[in-house]
Amino acid sequence: MNGMNPAAQNVVQALANQSVLLMKMQILSLGKNYDVMDQNQTVLCRIGLDSSQNMKGALVGAAVASVAGDFVGRWAKRSLQYTYTVKDAAGALAMEIRKGSGGNKTQFLVVDPHAGGSFGTIDMQRSLIGGLKASWILPNGQPAMATKGNIIRRKYRIVDPAGQEVGRVRHKILAIRDVWQLELERGANHLYSALFAAVLDFEKKM
């Protein structure tokens, strides 16, 4: 945690040692926002895209679709640059996830907005039939984690560079409305895993 701003340190401490994280989409939000909670439904951090960026994407996609069709409209929406924010439970800005341009092959730079340091990048690629795969690359260029499975259906694993499972997302019908579950193994990077899973869930709907 050395070198992180205080809000980022708060998020790391809140997520540490949580074997299960509950990811709750704020359905009524005009943006795209997740509450990341523990099993007691205590909010640990929030990850989201504000309403202005979300609405801009929707308008661009609709405008292009009206001229060139739905497929091209979705591609145009995906190609926009925007920034997700990561906030601690008190609402203080901890990190930013900055999406680059690119509709089918995209890079997300994860940064400390206060100190300017990088935590790495999320490299995401879409197949022609709509599937997704992604990896987290550290600032030194080394891989940290990757996906195995069906992201679209929320049935996938997060694996380390050796191929060992460190987390999993499984489609379950939970008692809490609009919530899905991220299960983490001992030794997982809880912060990176939570950000990874949330961004992929946002992007699969694009």
C-alpha cells in the first residue's frame, strides 16, 4: 500500500481478507454504478461511471445506429473514451480507470488520480461473435491475472499467470436484488479482482 493515496488505502483495507464480495448494480442510477459489499451488505467501495459520460455514450450509439444499424451503433458507443471512478465507502476518490479508444480491442489504464502513479492496465478484447476476454497487466509489463470462461453469462474464473484460480464469478440468483457474487481464494489481489470484475460486467453490456 506504500505510495497509495489515503482513499485507495481505505479501499485496500476494506477489501482485504474478504472471501466473497457482493456486487450490487444501482439500477436506478443514471450512470453505471456498483456498490461492492461484504456478505453483511456493508458497502466497502463504489465503482462507477457518471451520468454525463453514460448518457453521451447512449446518445452517440443511438445516433450512429439510426444511420448505420445497431451493430455499428454499438461499436461507436464502445469506441468512446471515458473514465470510471473508484471511491471508498465515504465517497472519497481513490482511483480512476481510464478507457482508451477502441471498440473491439480496448485498454483501460488504472491510475492514482492524486499521485499520478499507475496500477497497471486492463486489456480487453471482443470476439466477432460477442465474447470477451481480458487480462490485467502490471506497470512493468508482467501479467497479473486473466479471465477463463464466459464473461457474458457471468460464468468465468480469474487466474494468475501460472493458471491457478484466484477468483470466480458464477451466475447465481441471490436473495438480494440485482446482486452477483465474486468469490476470492486466499492469496488473491482483492482490489484488482474487484475492479477487474466490475469493469468487465459494465463492458459486457455495451
